Amino acid sequence: PPPSRHAAPWSPPARPAKPRRDGLDRDTGRLLAIGFAVAWILCPAVEPVPTHDVDYPLWQLPFELATLGTIVAAVVALWRGSRNSARLGLAAGLAMAVMTMICPLAGHTPVGWWTWLQTGLSLAVMATSAVLHRYRPA
């Protein structure tokens, strides 16, 4: 047969996927990352808007920034498969629980069903992270 005038299709050599350092497979780690992000978003989303004018207490800002920082770090670490994802998840769950306690103390809203939902979400992040920490590879 005559030689073909067109070049053969080429693709770069396939690289084997790097093993994750947290011991999870890629999809599980990413689903947990999404779950942690959704839990953090739901915590303030379910809380009702205050019925009266509330001044923002400035002492609350460091707690909110710490919560934001730890949950972002935990989600990124889980997504990428970092060895520290379990520790960061524990810190994020703890920070979420602290924020759940601070809101009624600051006078934003009274304790209600949303407080218990927020507590459950915080504990779910902490418990999942504790299990990951317990069973991570050496």
C-alpha cells in the first residue's frame, strides 16, 4: 500500500496518577472537599436574619477569619490530597463549632433549630476529619 500523506495521530504519553498522600482515592477526597465546603456555606445560610439592628462586634472578626481560613485550607487540602487534610478539617470543624456558639452570644439570633443544624454540620466535619486522621497512611 502507498504510504500515507498524513501524520499518524499523536498524544503525549500517559502519566500515571500520583498517589494521594492522605490515603483517599481522588473522587472520595474531592467529594469530601465539596461536602466540607457545603457544610460551611450552609451554617450561616440557615441562620435567620436578625429582626433588629445589630452592630457587628469587632471581637468576633478574628474568629470569623480563622473559620474562613481553616475551612478554605481544609477544602483545598482534601481536593489536592494533602497529608494535612485531616488536621485542617479538625481545625475547621472546631472553628465552625466556635462560630455556632458565638452567634447567640453576640446577640445576632437566639438559639433555634438552625443552631442545632449548625452544630450537626460542625460535628460532621470534625468527625469525618477524626476518622481520616485515625486511618491515614503512615
